[in-house]
Amino acid sequence: MHLVPRILCCGLLVLLLAGPAAAAQILTGTSLAPVPPLVPGGQQQLVAAYAIVSGTTFPKDHEIQMQTGLADARWTLQVILDGNNAARQTAAGNAAFLNGPLLAYPVNRDVSFTVTVSGIVPPGASGQLTLLQLEEIDNTGNIVPGSLSTVSEPVEGIGTSGVQSLVQTPSTMTSPPPPRSPAPALPAPTRSPGFSAAAALPALVAAGLVLLRSRKARE
């Protein structure tokens, strides 16, 4: 008679000691446009498809948190129920959220959702860029183990082949001629002394007397 209560107590104890629930969604496919590698400064779009694990129900008090490394991001979140479009949400910015009640259907329903995010590859991006990081958040704000899903793609590098240096060094350079030394200053020109009138007069008088005497002697 005490067997049933004991079984119930054991069941409750197992539930209390059990670890947190595993993620309810799995990534089933992606589509990118344009095809990577990503071009810095260029537009990029990603469409990622997720399915709720068969036989499980997404908890109503959980939510899906999404983030992207794209700039000026725009989001479209589409829930698909039994192959038909159901709830749809849009968002802008580097993060978006999908509330649990939009995914919480009985286990006999086929539930999935798609995430479309588009934006600009940051001009300074390099290496790998995370286009989408998705996590399931529980009612305490913690990440559900195993729920992390990341889509990353390489960023196109800048090649250096064929690029010429803008600074060229000439192999030879002609040195400017050294400045000429100024020519030595020539001495100021000087005039020849010549004859002064005072010095020439006695000579003329003497010559005249000689001529006069020679004439008298002839007479």
C-alpha cells in the first residue's frame, strides 16, 4: 500500500535532481546571398532554418535570442506550423527575440521557424564574421545547454599582388652643382700719371734758347 507514494516520491526526486533541459531546436539549413566570402562594406543576407525536435514541446516561458555581426541589420522571423506559415515577426538592430508562446505547440504538431537577417558587412571586418548566433534562454535568463548555434563566414581579404608602391626612389640622382665662389674683386682702375703743364714749361724754354744760340752762331 505504501509502494505508490514511494514511486511518486522517487519520480519527483529524479525531476529535481535532473539537469536542465536540452535545446528544443536544431539548425536544418542555411542560404546566403551573395555567396561568401563576405565583402567588407557590402550587403549580405542569411536565411537559416530551424526545426523543433520531434516529440518535444518548446517551453512557453523560454525564448529564442539571436544576434548578428552585420551592421544596420534587419530581421524577419517566420514560424511554420504543419508546413504552413504561422506567426511572423520583424526587428531591427544587432539582436532579435522570438517568444516561447509562438513555438509552444503540442508534440503531435510539426513546428519549425526561419530566421532571415540582412545587413552590411562592417568595413573593418576581417577573418571570420558571425552572421547569426542563436541561443535558447530559460525563465531564469540562463542559456539552455546545447542550444548555441552559430553561422560564421570568412571575410574577403585585400590582396597586395599587382599593387605598386606610391613612393618610388630613383636609382640615380644628379647632385646640384656646388655654388660658384664669387670672383675676386678687381682693383679699382687707376689712370696713368701723364705730364703736368708746370713740369713741361722749363724744358720748352731751354729748347728755345738752344735753337736761338745756334742761329746766332751761324750768322
